Amino acid sequence: MIRNQRHLLHALREYERFHNSHPPHQGIANALPVRPLPQPITSQDKITDLDIRRRPRLSGIPNEYHHAA
């Protein structure tokens, strides 16, 4: 819920930053070449060692997740 004009402008800037920094989703007619999927992780040790980072967007209501480099 947008509280005031300042909050609206913040939300719009955040949306613009997100939209301009991520590749677009591909539609059926504009599909990317099919790439092989990575092998699934089956070892419990490797699953617990994944370094996933959370980045809050818009004051933490939506979040973005990615693997740490």
C-alpha cells in the first residue's frame, strides 16, 4: 500500500531499477535457445552449503534471491 507521494516515488524508482537491471522474460515467439539444465544436487551436504542471499525490495515486501558469487 502506497502511503504518500514520497513512498510512491520510492516504489517507482525501485521498480525502474529492478526492471532495467534484469533481462526480460522471453515469450514463445521470442524464446531463448534451449540450454541444458544443471544436474540436480542430490547430496545433503551440498544442499546445506548453498549460499543464497536475500535482497529486500520495496522495504522488504517483495524479496529477491540469488546465489552469492
